[in-house]
Amino acid sequence: MNLSGERIFAAPRAVVWQVLNDPSSMAQVMPGVEGFDIHDDRRWTANVKIPLGLGGLKMKVDMEKSEEREPEFAKMAIKGSGVGAMLNMVTSFDLQEAGDSTAMKWAAEVKIAGPVGSMGQRVLQPIVNQQVEHVLNALELQVQEALKATG
Amino acid sequence: MLLREVEYAKPSSVAEALGLLAADDGARALAGGQTLVNVMKARAASPDMLVDLNGLEELRGIELAGDGTLSIGPMTTYTELMESVEARARPILGEVCAQIADVQVRNRGTIGGNLCSNDPTNHLPPLMAAIGARMTIRGGDGERTMGTDEFFLGVYMTAVGPGELLTRITIPAGKHDGFAAVTLGVDGTCIVNAAASANGSLRVALGCVDAVPVVVEAESPDGVRAAVRAAGIDPPSDVHASSAYRAHLAEVLAERAARQAVEKR
Amino acid sequence: MTTIAPEKVIAPQKQWQGQSVPRKEDKRLTQGQGVFVDDIKRHGMGYLHFVRSPYAHAHITSIDVSKAEEIKGVYGTLTGEEVAALTDPFFQIASEPGGQIKDFALAVGKVRYVGEPVVAVVADTRELARDASELVEVEYEPLSALVDAREALKSDAPLLHDDAGGNLMWQGTYEWGDLDAAFAEADRVVKIEELHFHRFNSTPLECDGALVEFNRGTAQWTIHTNNQFPGFAAIMMGPAMRCGLDKLRFVTQDIGGGFGNKITSHPQLVVCCLLARKLNRPVQWTEWRTDFHMSMSHGNERWFQDTEVAVKADGTLLGFRTKALDDAGAWLRYEPLGGVIWAQVTPGMYRWRHIRVDFTQVATNKAPVSPNRGYSRMQHLWFTERVIDIVARELGLDPVDVRKRNYVRAEDMPYETPNGCIYDSGDYAQMLDIALELIGPVEERRADAKARGKLLGVGIGSTLDSGTNNFGQSRLINPELQFSGNNEVATVKLDIFGEIVVTLGTTPQGQGHETTAAQVVADILGCSMDDVHVRAGHDSYWNSHAGFSGTYASQFAVTGLSAVKGATEMLAVEIKKLASVIFGGVPAEALELAEGGVRIKDNPEAFLPFMACGAIINANNAGLPEDLDVTLNCRYVYRPPFEVPDIERKFGNLTLTYAAQIHVAVIEIDPETGYYDIVDYAAVDDCGKRINPQIVEGQVMGATAQAIGAAMHETYEYDEDGNLLTPNFYDYHVPHALDMPPLRTGFIESPSPFTPLGTKGMGEGGGAGIHAVCAAVQDATGKIVTDSHNPYQRVWELLQ
Amino acid sequence: MDVAVTVNGTLYERDVEPRKLLIHFLRDDLDLTGSHIGCDTGNCGACSVIFDGKLVKSCMLLAVQANGSSVETVEGLSDGDEMTALQQSFSDHHALQCGYCTPGMLMSATALLRAKPSPTDDEIRKALQGNICRCTGYWNIFEAVKAAGR
């Protein structure tokens, strides 16, 4: 499953870059983060609980930055486990200066591995959509806060 | 089989249940369990605590008001609804419940559970959307009542938040309803379903084609297919049906449900 | 239900055989007193849970079981590395190149399908074992997956087994007759680009399982299991585990359905054995439904490509050539035997003499295939039936006429096929008439359906249910193999209190062996079948069993019952020998067995009850003549008459009996949605002499239900990454009560001239239902049906 | 968690984990192995029992939910050694082969016959829809239930 989109942040590219590459602010961005371990500047692990009506999807999420070209491009491999199947996602973002704002083009390739069945198939897309929306909004907030911080 | 560890509580009042649900954001209400327990067997979703609503009389019962309005407790089972004299005021309710799963599941599964799980293949979300049901949610800070457009938020997501419960389903009077589905085997899982109500305006709600029921309106059954096309649905594909096939079935079934509803006039 | 029995059949009188007596098994099974494998417990046993691969194809880069083993209540684990050190790879049936692959009980270094067992964890509760399995950390390096057999031989295809050097597992060319002459003689050559037989299996309601005990003192394992072919499991497990077969004691009682799907559980059984020894405690394994769907015994998926059929203008079939491409899945657990089993029914039910099949079997990143009801013949018979209906359509002929013109005729029996198989008896045309008579005229119904906006279709499915394998056919796959013939054994004894006890080597899963065996014994000994005690289940230590013992491949009515007959006749002779001594030298010919004893024909008062016979031989034998060799404990091995096939010509008799089924399905399609119902159905069966007609009919109806499910709903569908999309009964829809169409059954009895009782093995003929539904869909839509699986969407697409 | 459950008229008091399913409790804790497990999604009905008078699938209930309840399983159908009329009818009509689905099937039929002593063909099919049988093709089961109902 492939997703992509574009988002404009009312902040300079450096600020957006800094937010996207700071594990602790990423922790704020992700849904239902319960714990966060930073192994090194390229690898983090988060324990998240994606809220659903039936009870949270508890996942251990391992993230590894596989590629980066500061301050415009980064690519991350994300592996989620613990829900009876494996969720693998490769996501990348591309930052372009647009006046004093920043345009972020993002893309994600999501693959689920394991006994998914039709429920997994039917339900995965909408759940991912639900979460992507959440992440982007949270990112917006983080960027604004970072902007305040940098003054 | 073989669930993860989970705590269990059986409150004796709705207030107590709300308290338990509010105290732990990992707590989930256990109604009939005919969906939730299976999800837990797969160890997909994993509540920390199950708050068993069985035995809460406040959440049961079916009342028929003078104006024909039905008020249904969410812990009413499908079988109870099928057998309820009051519920015959809106015949489609019993007719559709009789198509859900099998005797065992209907004996245990509840109306509220069906709505709150909001699996896209469930029968009741589109039915409630078509007949204009209203849901009452109670939480720590009181009650709110809303229509299905506000109630269903996404797959397995409804307006019932942490620390809240669906406490009442209110259904207006009406007899001119229809329901059509293509299912996996006779009365099996829905591939696409459609519910229609022709009490006043003609409303059709489609299931299985989006994260929430898709409602279309039309002057007459002849206009329904066009209305569905105009809704621009993009149904999910799965092993049982491609997006294109679902989109086609949506049109056919929407019209069939609409005709049933109108013919009952 | 209507049943038609042709006049020529005379119902057997005054004997147990031929009667629909209720089953001996039923009381315990209806009262919840059966003993299925998961019902067995032992003191201190641990529950086993498998950590399974989430990937279809990946290198295992690391495995860490430490967190799991730290948990209180976890007894231990087993990894692929340990298995590779403790065992040798399973013996491979295949010659080159498939014979090169190294198959162990757990994945070693690499996983090849979603659900493949990678690590086993044993704990003191089922739940805890699963908890701990979630703490096992396995790192994978995913590889691209091969899910379409048609891609397997391309140069850029992912490679499953380095040892085999490619994805080709087995290849063989079968050619009989003179193809060139046939195609030269043909008025028409019908070409069919591609036909596809889909992946499914019979999903017995009970999944696999075992409880394994290891006896340290004797280094012997007792394996309580529901494996349906212990003889095969033993020859796979013994060499792998480096132990003699007598160290492996297999015990089964009640088995919750098998249908061939429970033949290849030997890898899981090896894991249980190794852990029972390693942990020094009984190990219990229950396979859950999702585990079964992901990993156990899928039926062979097969493609038929570039088919050409030589046919005369009048519909006379001369011959065909096709390329069969078989998808074996990730491992060869019983394969590549599917590459030859189909040849038992090479021409289907038809008289064409010129046939070429280029058979190729490849590995893919899907669950391993192994026998499934109708194993490999079903795929081929579906192909021949599709060919008949497509030819009929192309030539504008009636499918009924084309069948009748080409069916092997009753007067041709016994009929030698182009590849040397002998169809023993039958009258296919008569069966078709009975089936059509059961359905009655359809033209009016067609018009009526049309008036209701529905499309009505009628389809015929003919199948053969070849039974009693000549295992010599395995040499057509691998000339090195030293298998041939077949056998089954029974012991019948008269105990001290006159109790008649029968032990068998078979592993029944609902076929009623305790009942039919008792029927045969009672007729020979002239007693009531209530006096005959047939031991339930299989025990390779205490019951007699032979090399091919088991319950599979439609053979009990021939191999099992012939063994029972042989042993009982031996016992009858011994009883008479004893009686002639007791009666003071009355010749055996003057004696008869009746009413639970032996008596002098002319003087019925001179009667010796079985109880007395048993007592004398077992406990009161002083003074009996020295030369009286009577034990009243008789063992007989039935060996069917087989030759080793000619390997060069791939020629010879591959099975002893050929039961036949003709099914007719009538369907109604809703053209707007593709939704369809089977509105009428007839199944006509001929399995020779029927020992218990009710049991035979039960097999026919059950197989029919499975065929209807496979034709309409059941499929093991994978996505492009190799994830199974139908891993449970939620997505894998098997027929339930409301899905069953009206069912009419009929039968004829064409006794087999080759078997002691005139019986034929049966039970696998249900494939006819798939053929019939496909033909009905083609008839209703007017479009050629090229797939064995036709869910609503595919039917709707046909109509677009 | 302590539970007290009456099964086939006998009161059992046990300490169970809340996560234990009723079917595992019956089979593993009480050794009532007549009820079976044929799936893990609540589809097959092999675990069907009568729970406080209602037919349910015991794989979708927690054992703790049965506290204070009464459960009937296949072991309780016949009192003593004799087969009940329904069990006999299953045997007479060859309504079982491997016998694995049979206990659940019998519980569904029992629940039906209690509510409708002489069910119609349609009522029988509807009543057995939640029980999968892979051996018989169902027809003999329908006939067995019909005969037992007369």
C-alpha cells in the first residue's frame, strides 16, 4: 500500500528538519506513544498504542533512518510488531523552501506481513489514513513549538 | 484461542462501569463479545481490562413510545430484538437481525456491540444510518445524543470515547424500509450491504464500501444508482471483492433496498 | 432426498454385509465420550506453541529465545539450529532436482512461507506458551516472494532452495499412443490456452495435534496423534531422528476428519519428540485453525497450458496434449507424488487413446501441498471434464452426447487405458442417465428462471475414484525408490470367554471401520455383529499393522476388509479344526458356523459355542492332539495383485479399483450481481459391492458438500507478498446448513472382479461437484469457464 | 479469579485466569472434553453449549463470565448410559462420521427441539447454521433432527 502527500509548514526548513530528526519531538508526533528508547541518532524504538474502539493496537515500533541529506531529504524504515502481524513501512520526506515556509512532500510504502485475512486488508488502509492525519497534525504543532523555542 | 492477560470487572451499575472505564484508558467495555473476543484471540487489539456490561439491566430493554419511537438498550441481543413485540413497530430491525451470523451469535451478540465495533461489514451501522437512529452516549460529564453521521468516525472508531458508554439507541417510527446484501454464502459475512428507508424522503445507506456508512438520498428508486455514483465511493478491495465489484454491487443493492422500502408503502 | 436404485440391484438378504446398520462408533461419539488427540493429558505435560514466520520468504539473521526462557513456567524451547544438529533432513521422494532440498522439522536459516514454524516453545499452560512465544526475538531479512507458479522458472524469479539450484522440483513427460496420427486424423483441433485448478483443502474440523511421551529407559517415543498415515510418518521420522521405527509408537483413537490433510504432520511430530526428550516431560501440541490454514497440507494448485484436443466432427475424442504446471508450495512433504498419481485416471472416463502430458512441478513461497481428498486425480479429472464441455461448446454439440459417445462402455470392461491402468468395472452411461432422471427435464425451469431475471445452468461432472494404490507408481517419479504394491493387515482372535476381537492397522476418521469390519466378520463366523469387538483406532505396538497401514486413498473396503475377511476365514478354519477334534473326528466339511458357535450340519444339537472354543484353546487345552495347530488368533495380510510398472513407458496398473461418480448441478445466477445458488443437485455413485450403503451414501454426500464449497467459496488466496488472505473460517467460507442445495442420490453396483468382496475403495469422488458447478456456470453464462473456483465476482466478470 | 459454575447439574468451584475462555475451562480444567474446538474465529460451533438456557459458542465467552451460571454440555444430554432419542436418531440416520462436530451439533439441535418440538425443515437449517460439519454434507443431520422432533 502506497501513500503520499504534501504539507506546508509556516516555518523555515531548518526548523522543520530539526523537528523531523529529533527523536523526542517525533515521540510527541506518533499516536499513543507509551515509551521511547533512543539507541543512537539513527535508531529509535517506541512502544505505541493506537487507540481503537476494540482496544488499543499495542505495537513495538522500531525506526531506523536509512538515508539523509540534510536539510532536505530523509528516509526511514519503520517496523511494527505485536498485533499478530508485522507492519513494515518505508517513509521518506523531502523538504523544499517556499518563501519563509517549508513544503514537505512525503511518501510511505506500507506492507503488512502475517495472517492478515480480509479484515486486515479492508481495515489497514482506513486505519493508516486515520493515523497519518493524526501524525501530520501533531507534526504541525511540534513545528510551531520549535519555532517559538527558536524565537 | 489463548488470549493475552487481561483484567476483568463486572460492575453492577452503569455509573460503576463508567468509573472503571474512565480509570484506565486500556479498559474496554465487553458487551456480547462476539467480535471483541475473536479479535483478542488473534492478539490484535489488546485491552488491559474488560468491563463486562452483561447484567446491567439499565442497558437492556426495548420501549415503544406513543408516537412509535423505539428506545433500545444497547445490551439487547439480536435474538431479543427479533422476538420483541415492541420492536415489530419497525419490522426491518428484526428482519435484519435474523440475517446476522447464526443462532449462537444472535443469542449473545448485542445491538450496541454491533454499532460500537463498527466493522465495515456489520449489518447495523448502515441500517441505523438509513432509518435515522440516534445514539445516546453517557460519560463522566453527562449525556449527549447524536445521529449516525456523528457517531461513526472510522473503522472500529465511534464517538464513544474513553470512559464513555453507548447507553441508548432511539429509532423513529416507520415501516417502509428495505435491506439488501450480497454475502459470503447464504447469510454469511456481507460483501456489500445496503439499507433503505422511505419514510418521508428516500434514504439509502451503504455498508462495506467505506470506513463509515455512506448515505445517499434520491427522489425515487430510479434515481438511486445515479445518487450512488454521484457519491463517488472508493470501496476497499479484499480477497472477497475488488473495489470495482463492490462499487457495482453498491449501486445494485442500493436500488434493491430502495425498491423494497418503497414497495412496502 | 430422492434416491434411485436400478432394478438390477437385488438387496442382499439375511446377512450383515449390504445392510445399513447403525455404526458401532456412534454411541461414544454422540455422548461426548470419543477420545480425540486434544483430549489426552499426562501428568507434568507441557504445552507446545510454535513461533511462526510472518514472512513468505526471508533469511533468519538471528534468533534469541532468552527472554522467553526466563519466564517462570516456561520449560524450554527448540530452534532450527538444534533440529539441524539433532536430526537429518527428511528423506525426499523426488529424484533430481527436488531430491536435493534439505527439509527439517523447523526452518533452518531461512523461512519459505508465512506460518512456517521457526521456534517451538513449551510451557505449563497453553496461554503461557503463546505469551512466551511472543518474547522470542527473531530477526529476518525479507526476500522477495514467489507466489505465482508461472513465474517460478523465469531467470529473475526468487530462488527458494539453493540446494536444488532452481525452483523446478520435478519434471516428467508422459506420452502414450500416436499423437501425430491422432491430430492428423482430427477434423478439429480445439485449443485451450490456460486452465487453472485452485488451491484449497478439506479443512477437517479437528486440526492436527499430538501428545508425545519419551521413555528414557527404552529410548522409545509414544506418539498419541491424529496423523492418518502412521506408516508414512514413521518412515519419514525414523531416519530423520536416527532411530529404528520400533522406537516410534503411534497411537490414535478418534480422528476428527482427515481427507488426506493429516498425512504430513511428521515435521511437527518430530519437534514434539525432540522436545519430549530434551525437556524430559510429555509434550502436547494443538494446531489451531489459523495455524492449519497457513501451514498444513494445501491441495495441489495446477495450471494446464497450451492444451490441444484432437476431435472428430461428430464429437469423437481422439487425444489431447497439455502442459501441467503444479504448484507444490515451499516443501515436498509428500510431493512430487502428485506428479504421477493423476496418471491413475489418465484418460478420465473416456476412450481417447493418444495422450501427452508434460508435467512440471515447482516450488513457491506458499504452504506445502500434500494429499487432499481426490489427490491429484481431481485436478486431472477436472481438466478432462472442462475439455469435454469446451469441446462440446466449440463444436456446438450437447455435452451429454459428447460424454456418452466417448465414455468407456460397460461392454469394454475391464478396460485397459493407454497407460496400462485397468478400469475394473462400471457403466458410466447408465449412471449419467440415472443422474439426469433424478434432475428431470430442465427446459421449463430454464424459462421460468429467465422470467424471474435469473440465468439457469446445468452442468455434468464425471469422476473416477481410483482406489488401492500400487506404490510402484512412485518409481515413475524416482526409479531409485524401492516401493511397490500395497498391503493391509488384520488380526481376528477368539478370546477365552468367546469374545471375537478384531485389530486393524487403519486410522479411521469417520469411515466407520469398526462397523463395516464387524459386518464382514459376523457373516463369516455366523454370529451377530454385536459379538464382534473391533478395537478403536490404531496402535503400532499392540494392533497389527503393515507397511502401508493407514486410512487414505480410498482403499479400506478393499485392503482393510480383505484383510479382515482373510483373517476371519483363517479363524473359521481353526474353529472347525478344533471342533472336529472335540466332536470326536467329525470332518470339518460336516461342520458349520452359526448362532455364535460351531455345529454339525446334520445334527444341530451337537453345538460348541465360541466361548467353549476360546476356553479350550486358551485355558483348558490339556490332552489336545500335538499336531493340532490352532491358536484362534489369526493374522492375515492382504496383498493386492500388482506388478511393478514399466518405468520406461510409464505403463502399468497403478490402482486396483475404479469407483465412479456422475454428478449433475443446476444453478441459478443473478446476472446483476453474479450471486448464484445451486437449486438442484444429483449425485450417482458406483463403488461396486456396498458393505454398508448408508456409510457409502454418507461419503458421497460429504464429498459433494466439500466440492460445492471448493467450487464457490473455498480458496487459499495469497497476496503478492505471500500473505495468506484466507487464514481462518471467517474468510475461508465452508458450506454451512443454509448453503446446502437439495441433494438427490442414486447408485448402481458394479462389483469389482479384482477384489475378494467385489468392493471398491471410495470416498474421494466429490470432485465431480467442482466439475459440475463449473459446467453449470459455463452453461448459464455462455462463457467458457477456465478456473475451478468461481466466486460471485468471477461469475459477474464472466458476464461483463 | 474464583468462579462457581454449575455444569450438567454439578457445581464446580475453581480459580481461573480472567483470560481463559469457557471452552478451555470446560475441556482443560473440568476435563469435560466432549465439547470441541474447530476454529479460532467463532465460526464452527463445535464448542456450542447451553448457557443459562441459551445456545452459545463457549469460545466467545470467558470462564469468569460463567460465574454463577449453569452450563449444559453434550456429556449432560443423556442421563445414564442410554442414548437419548436425539442421539439415537443421529446414529440411525448416519448423521455423524468423524463425530467431531457432533457434540456442538447436538447442543444446537437440543436447543431447537426445546423451543420447537416439531421444527420445519427451514427452522432446522436455520438452527444448525452456526455449526460446521465437514463430513456429512448436513442432509442426514437435518433428517435426524426432523425424526427426533416428531
